[in-house]
Amino acid sequence: MPPTPARVVAVGTHDIRFPTSRELDGSDAMNPDPDYSAAYVVLRTDAPDGTEGHGFAFTIGRGNDVQVAAIDALRGHVVGRSLDELCADPGSLSRDLVGDSQLRWLGPEKGVMHMAIGAVVNAAWDLAARRAGRPLWQLLAEADPEWLVDQVDFRYLTDALTPGEALELLRRGREGAGERAAALRARGFPAYTTSPGWLGYSDEKLTRLAVEAVAGGFRHIKLKVGADPAEDLRRLRAARAAVGPHIRISVDANQRWDVDEAIVRTKALGEFEPYWIEEPTSPDDILGHAAVRRAVAPVKVATGEHVHNRVVFKQLLQAGSIDIAQIDAARVGGVNENLAVLLLAAKFGVPVCPHAGGVGLCELVQHLSMFDFVALSGTTDDRVIEYVDHLHDHFTEPVVIRDGHYTAPTAPGFSAAMRPESVAEFTYPGGAFWTADLARRNAGNRKERAV
Amino acid sequence: MPPTPARVVAVGTHDIRFPTSRELDGSDAMNPDPDYSAAYVVLRTDAPDGTEGHGFAFTIGRGNDVQVAAIDALRGHVVGRSLDELCADPGSLSRDLVGDSQLRWLGPEKGVMHMAIGAVVNAAWDLAARRAGRPLWQLLAEADPEWLVDQVDFRYLTDALTPGEALELLRRGREGAGERAAALRARGFPAYTTSPGWLGYSDEKLTRLAVEAVAGGFRHIKLKVGADPAEDLRRLRAARAAVGPHIRISVDANQRWDVDEAIVRTKALGEFEPYWIEEPTSPDDILGHAAVRRAVAPVKVATGEHVHNRVVFKQLLQAGSIDIAQIDAARVGGVNENLAVLLLAAKFGVPVCPHAGGVGLCELVQHLSMFDFVALSGTTDDRVIEYVDHLHDHFTEPVVIRDGHYTAPTAPGFSAAMRPESVAEFTYPGGAFWTADLARRNAGNRKERAV
């Protein structure tokens, strides 16, 4: 009797929350007090070597339980799948999840349910790359172009990009891929850093961190804007004075403005030459972004971290709304949908500069940019991956930044696995950190009542 | 001591599912087997008269538990609110829910979390209308225009509609409102019916139901299309033959097509003069809808039941993507956001023809159209509310259709309360129906194993 083929036997889910709001790390004009969180999913298998697949949705605190519930709702589509089939065609899982007609109603292809699909699909890719013994970027960069095209759902895209055009882009992308992979391994992929620019930081801290960033090799930093106009000016002036004229400084309004306000507020910062204005208004406002872009040039317009699927990215490109496409690894439906977005951006000639930070977003998205460089766009010109130096030590294979560049991962997988100790400590509400926190707060309340 | 003011003391949530997939009621090209469901919410109060507020999100089966979890996540914003304050300004609740910065990350303003907000906000309006002793349409139609403008969140809208313009529209809408309210009470609001046209129905059933609909006073019916092209033609031909040339027949593709395909497929139906093509492609595709509309005239383009917020409606209107705006009572963030959409449609002169059917959507949305007629657009020309004759008997105040018109509700509230017996029977999985169903299926499995 041949041995039973290995299967996915369980989908473990974990509500992980980090108390980042206490340091104002991650504070911006829209999100004053995020507790960076992950709805973390582990695909457990009965493979003899114990291979697992890891993925997560990123949230900023409340509602992370809802995100976990959404992942739980997908369990029936995953448990029982053959590992060989899943790893040979992660797109089959993606299609089944996106195609569940009853669950589709909850989006369609947006919000909590779509982020849940993204987490599970990314976990399948982590599993596939681990089994293949390759980091995901390399698996993708070495994959057959026909196979990659089959991984993409072209529904709603064909007026902008056909499978034939995608195949052509991927075939052209393979020319010189070996040299670019070597260059990537030698130098890494350029990063920019948002670490200096959180809205809750003092000018002193901002300036100090900006100078440190440049000393550390970064040629591009980003500041949060969008609260008080005078404060925006003051902070940008301080940053420009600290880093000089040759470092790119981008600004990020985190959706704070209406269209007309975005134009006025961006133009008011022109004196300090911001490189891009990010999320000037609603991420749903394709026409609004186009209007802002027409008005604020030469400042570039960037958006994407909250763009919920490939259909909106398609239109942002069709309407000329953006100079820079900011994919997020955990907002859309996972690697398969991000392949669609990378192909769309390549077709329209728009650079992809991923959103990262949060919990583990740097770990994931580096793979997508590295694939894009090696085997699709073929360049790192004007391409940078966001970097924020938070929470990396909770991952088993944290990103490595050297001289302002992401180092190419060598470990098999999607760099998505969290350390078991971190999962145990920051599981909400039962983990050690939150249990102790509750006890501290209860003690505080008792003391207050006693006074 | 003055009496303690009444407050919301609990938010009850219920996962209610009806086994509609067994009759192919509600089957369309995208949703072959929906189990119409409601994530039902009851705001309980300590008011001496026991007043409650009722609302729900509509789903089609799997994932209704995720929708309930999302409503549960809002509880902290609701419990403890003063009834007087909540009913005097439901917009304050709407603003607090939409403005929760951590929960906002899960959308923003889209998908599961936004539908949860819609359910809770609608429950608050139900409560407000019950306390005011008026059906919601009347409460809105008699409200002070300034107060209505304050109920609207204009964020991201001001490039298309300012508060000042909205006020002007509402003031103009009040002229002659008394006469229109009387006309509404006398004649009702025109309906169209989708009951004949589900994709799973035979031609015989389709024809019979279409003839019955016309005999019952409907002047407008709708068929589902989007599966096999020859079948679309055959069904539309049969329906046109059955009802003659003077009855409007619209067709609904439920998002099945890419843009180019939508154009070809719609034009292919032209011979039978469909009135509108509904959801020809992705609800997110503003530019795609505009391309379809340019190509298929004189067939009109209608969409909206899956349009997730006011920002997308704004753009559909700005881009000339639609001839008809199909609001849904339970997709966006509740009455407040639908007021924004009604005002946008009025500004752009586009008729609003609400999506309904499902569970209780007819009950809710009639109030919005009746307000629109009495105190905003001022006309029922080319305005119709969808009607489907399913599941109304589960509501305490079901819609009343007479001669193809929705009768104006007279009972206080938003017609959103379900019968307690229905809640008990169809609660999933513990209600009487589902418990018995599980027992039946287990017995069937045992029998199969025994064979």
C-alpha cells in the first residue's frame, strides 16, 4: 500500500496583540493609538517533516477577534487538502476561497473577509516555499511564466491586462533574471524608513531619528502629516534641515483630507520638496486621487496600503491617479492577487513601493518586491520598500537591513512564522502579557477606589 | 431625585439563517445557492415602555457568524448611551462607530465591519422612530433640513456635494411635501418584482410568475442573466412574449462579466429591449461601468447593492457610470450614509431604485425611497423599489404590496423587527429548524452507511 499523501490537517488561529499604543509608535493623523496586532494562522499538516504554513492579517487592535473569526470561517476549504496539490497550485485554494459564493457576499473581495483570504492564501505560499526549500521571492522568480499567469485571477482585469499580455511581461522579465538575482543577493533591495516620522514623536526625536536613518544608509525617509497644518510645516522643515537636500522625504496623510483640502495642504508643503504625498484622501477615491495628482505635480501621489483589491488598483492605473503603487502583503487576497497588481503596475509602467511596518509586513512584502525586481520590472530605480523597526524580533526569520537595504532572505518560506514564545506571550486576552496587564489595571483600579 | 434617564442596556445579536437554497429562491449567476440570512441586532433599553431598536445585516449563509462577531465588536460603543441623546442625534452613534480608529483599519468603511455598523445604526434609527411614534420615512420627511444635514458625514464628499448644497436640496425638497405625503398614503410607491426571474427557475415557472406579476399590477419585472448566453436570450424572449411590449423588463448579471464581455452580452439582448442592465461587472469598477454605459445605451446601467460606501457612489455619479443608483439599506453604514447617497443622487439628477429582497431589505428600504419622494427628489418618475415575495412573514410589520405599489407604513419604526418565533426557529445552529435539520441529515447518513 502506498503511503497516504500528506494533507493539511488543521488551521490554527491566534489573536495576537502588541501594546504599541503606549509608546505612540505607529501614530498618525488617522490612527492615534494603534495596538499592532495579527490574526495569525498556521496551516498544520501531517507531513513527516512537520512542515507548516504561516500567514496573518494585520490589524491595529480592536476587531482582531473579528478577523480571526473570518479566518475560522475558511477552515472547511483548507483542511483535508493534499499538500502536493496545494503546493503545486496555490491558485486553486485562492480560487476556491474567493469563489465561495456565500462568503463572497460579505465583500465582495474587500474588508475583513478578503483579508482573511489573504492570510490563508499567504500561509499556503509559505508552505509551498518551505516545501520547495526556497525563499518565496526565489520560488516566484524561478517559476515558469505560464504557471505564474495561471496563478492570477484575471476576472475584471481583462479590459486593462489580458493573460497574454501578462505572459509577455513575465517572459520579458526573465531576461537577465540570473544577473539581477546575483545583484540582489549582493546588495539587497533599497528601503526607506518611516521610523522617524510618527505623528506622536517630538521634533527632537524626529530629528535625531532622521539623522540616524541617514547615517544608517537610508536615502529616503517618510513623515506623517495631516493633523495641524503649522505642525506639518514645522516638522517637515526640521526634517529637511536635519537631512539636507539630497535625501528624499515623503509625507503621508493617512486619508485625512477631502480632495480639495489635499491639494491645498500638499501644495503648502512644496517649499520642502516632499517626494510623494501618500494617501492624500480616501483609498476608494480613484477620481479624487487623479484630481490631486494633476494638481500637486511635481510632488508624486502614492497609495495602496488600503486599496482592497486588484479592481481598484486597475482603475488607479487606468485613471492616472498614482505615480507609485503601494501594495500591501496582507490587505488583498494574498500572493495571487498581488501578482495581479504587480503585473498591472508593470503594464502601466508605475513603480511599486510596498507599504510595510505593522506586524510582519516587512517580512512578507520584501519577497514580492524582490520577485518584481528579479523577474518582472527588472529594476530598482525609484523602487523602495518601507521599513519600520518595530516588532521584528517576534518573527523566526526577521528582516535584515544593511546600509538602507533589505537583505535577500535565504531561508525557505515567506518569512511569516512568529516565534512560539511571542505567540504565547501576546495572545489576547489570555497570553502572559495581557493577563499581567489586566492584573496591573485591576490593582490600579483598587488603589484608585481606596483613595 | 429625578428619575435616571433611560439608556441602552444591552446589544443582543442573533445568527438567523433561512434554508432558501433548497428552492433555488434567490439563485443568480454569481450566487447559485444562497441561504438568506440575517445578523440580527436588538438594542435593549431600560425605558419603562420597553422600547427596543432592531436592525440587521443581510448575508447569504456562511459567514453570518462573522457578521455577528463584527456587530458584537461594536457593543462597547452602544451600551450605556442615553436614549434621549441617541434618538435626538443618531449621527453621533454613526460618527463614533465609523470613527473608531482601530476598527476602521478593518475596512475602512467597507465589508463586514461596515455592514455591522450599518446594522447597529439602523437599529438606532428604528429606536428613534419608535420613540417618536412615527414610521421612519415620516420622521425623515418631517425633520428639519439643518438637522438632516448634520446627520450626514461629508468626509470625502465635498468635491461633489457640500453641506450647503445638501441643505439647499433638502429645503427645496420640502416644498409640496405635504401633498406628496398624502399622495404616498393614497397610492403607495411603485415597485418592480424580481420574483419571476431567478436563474434556477424553469421557463414555465418564469412565464407563469411574470404573467401573475403583471396581473397583480406590476409594470416592471426583472430577470437574472449572466450564465449561458443562449439561455439568457431564451428566457428574455419568453418573458417579453409573456408580458408584451409595455412592461419594463430589466436584467441583472450579478457582477458576472468583465467590461468587454458585459458590453457584448448586453448588446446581444437589445432585441428584447431590456430597461436596465444591473451589475454588469465588478461593483468596484467605476470606470468599467462608465465604459459599459457609454456602449450599451439606450439600455440603462444600474448598480449599487454591493457598492460599499458613499465614496464609491460619489464616483459612479461623477464619472457618469450609472443611470440608476441602487441603494441597499444594509450594505453601507446605515441610514446616515444612505442620506448622503440620496443627496448625491439628487444633486446629479439620477433616480434611486433601491435593491431589496433578501431578508427584510424590502421592509427597510421602502422608508428611504418614501422619504426621497416626499422630501427630496419630489417624484416617483422612473423610481421603483425592488420587491421579492420571500420571507416577509418573519417580520412583525411586513411590507404591504397593493397593485404593484409599496403601501406607506404607518407603524412607528423602521419595520425592522423580526417575529420572536422566527428568531427562535431559525437561529443557527441551535434553533428548532436547524436542530431538526441536523437530526434529519444524521439519520440520512446512518441510513446511507447501513445500505
